[in-house]
Amino acid sequence: MVMEEVLNLIREFGLSLVIAVGALYALYKFFFFSIREVKNEFGRRHEVMAKNMEDVKVSLAEVKSDLKILVELLKDSKGK
């Protein structure tokens, strides 16, 4: 049944037009598949990067705290 429809289309419109429409349909499917995959991959990477950024913020806060303590110790040792 499907094969008969394709053959009728070829008879009616010509082989080149049917091939062109098929190629455009394949490109359409590929384009939207690619967009969907890129969006999903970006979402996964964004989650990982957000977690890494939180780890960096915690580490930076610890370094700041340690630097404040070191500065206070240096001030105290100079004062004596």
C-alpha cells in the first residue's frame, strides 16, 4: 500500500521532486533531533558546572577565613 502511494507520487510529480521532498524531510528530522540533543547535553553540563561553582564558592570562603586569621596573627605578632 505505501509502496503504491510512493510510485503514484513518482508518476505524478517526477522522481526528482519526490527525492527532494524526502531529503528535506530527513534534514528536518535531523535538525530537530540535533537541537533536542544539544539542549539536553547543555542542561546536564550546566548542572555539573553549577555544582562545581558551589564547591569553588565554599573553598573561596574557607580561604578568606584562613587569610583573615593569618592577618590577625601577623598583626598580633607585630604588635608585641
